[in-house]
Amino acid sequence: MRAIIIIVLCAAALAACTPENSNEITGSIGICTRQLYSAFNPKDMKQCVAACIACERGVTTTCYTSCTLKGAH
């Protein structure tokens, strides 16, 4: 019985390792940012936040935090 529980828990842990945002894998976020800005600069805070809100459906607070962690000024 314990072996079954361990197998189920391991399967759940492995399932949790899938990417959170599949848009990053497909490149659709890059396409979206290029549509917003011809010369997108992820280090520019205004551009980064605007792209996050528009392309990743974020909100100002989380996008600002995300951009700060990515090194935007």
C-alpha cells in the first residue's frame, strides 16, 4: 500500500515539473512583444511592464515585480 502511495506522489511531483507558461516555449510572447514594439528592450521598465500586461495577461503589480527581477530599470 505504501508503494502505491509513493508512486502516486512521485507521479504528481513529475507532473508539476511541466512549464508554467507554454507561451514561452512556442515563442508567441516574443511575437506579441514585436507587435507592440519594433525594438523591444526588456531592460526598459515601461516596455517590459506593458509587454507583460498585454502579452502575458499580467497585472501591474506582478508585472512590475517580474520585470524588476529580470533586471529592468
